[in-house]
Amino acid sequence: MVAILLWLISAGAAFAAGPRIVSMNVCSDQLVLSLADPDQIIGLSRFSRDAWQSWAAEKARNFPRLSGEAEDVLLLKPDLVVVSLFDKRATRDLLKAHGLHLVEFTVPRTLDEVKDQIRAMGDVVQHPDRAEAEIARLDATIAHARAAASAHHYRVLPLERRGFVSGDHSLVSSLLAAAGLANAAGELGVGAGGFASLEAIVKLRPDFILVSEAGDRAEDDGRAFLLHPALERFYPQSKRIVLPERLTVCGGVMLADALDRLTEELQRVTQ
């Protein structure tokens, strides 16, 4: 990352309108869409328009969608390619071998790391002022969420399909902690995350469970776990905080919206 930023500084004169950018990852898509000028964006990942994963899916429809392979990126000849370290190594190596400049982002696990990535992307797209404005908005929503939970010490269990829980070393856990909530998954002994049995969840008795969607329909066995009669008995809708997955699956400016939604949900379930 440091090498890329130094290269950007040295090439600044050539990028009077900002570098032309391709993003190959759904999380970097959202950072680019939030901070870059539209005419800087010449291609986004193949999942950029997936509303389940991307908070910016509708906005992404205005830009070309790539296949995920190196060939169409090479045809576009971008100034920079933004990727995740989880993108295919062979593709990244091929792009580098053809002389393209890659900016590689890791997966953030804390809100501080998210802020660092927003700043880094602001530098990459040459709009650091926009990055600082988004960080200020994120800080404001953190304060708002904390105020909503300040009178209580709620234990919340982030619960996903098939009984997967996000542990202490996860972005969701950092989000809860910022709002003054405790992640009950720590009591199950999981780190970044792991599966918990129905019996362990019921025995744990958190104040609330955090789920990605409401409703009483199960389209498959994974979703059916969340609608098990035992969970519905102890955790009806009044005990479920609903935070759509597209607001938490990536680290970025959408976390301000996630915290606003979390505040609204806290007010709903505690009134």
C-alpha cells in the first residue's frame, strides 16, 4: 500500500482528473463507489450488483461489471486495480506481470481498521477530504448508537444460518462493542466465529440475538435453523435485532448506516 501511495504522488501530474480504477472485489467496489468520481470508475467486480452482499448494488448498475478474470481488466488498461488479498492469487500475479498497479486491501476486523481503509482508499482515488467526511459520519453514528444503549449492558448474540456465530475477533463484534453492547459469542469460546448448537444458544440466554433478516419463512435448511420453535419461543421478533447482511459483510462507509439501523433496532426492542 505504501508503495502504491508513493507511486500516486509521483504520478500526480498525469492524473489531473484522478486515476482510472478497476475494482475486483465486492468490498472494494463499495469503497470506490463511495469515494471516487464516477468517471474514475471503469469496472467493478462481478458481484457488485448483488443487493444481498453490496450496500451500493443499485449505484453499481451505472458501471461495467467484470468477469473476475484478468483478461477483461487487461483490455481496460486501468491506472490502478483495487483487489482483496482473498481474490485469486493467480489473477493478481498475472495482472502484476503485465505491469498493472494493484492496491491490495485486507479484510478489516475492527472499526479502527475500517477507518484506516477508508483513509487509504481516499488517498488512492485522490479524494482524502471525502474519506475524512465519511469517517466523521461514522464517528457520529457510533456516538448515537452508544447513547441508545448507554443505560443498559445488553448481551447480544450475532446468529447466522445453520447456527454460525460471529466471535470476539470479528467486525460485527467491533460494531457491537462500539455501541456499548457485549457480544455473547465470547462466552461460547469462539474467536472470529464458529458454529453453536441450538442447545448451547438456548442455554446461553443472551438478551437479544442479532440476525440479518426478519420474517417467518425458511427457503432452505440454513434459514430454518433461525426459525426453530425453541429459538422462536425464547427469541420472538421482539428479541431479535435485525441488521441486513449487506450492511456488515464489508468494512466501509456503509457501517454508518449499519450503526443507524442498530440504533433504530435497539429503540424498537427496548421500548
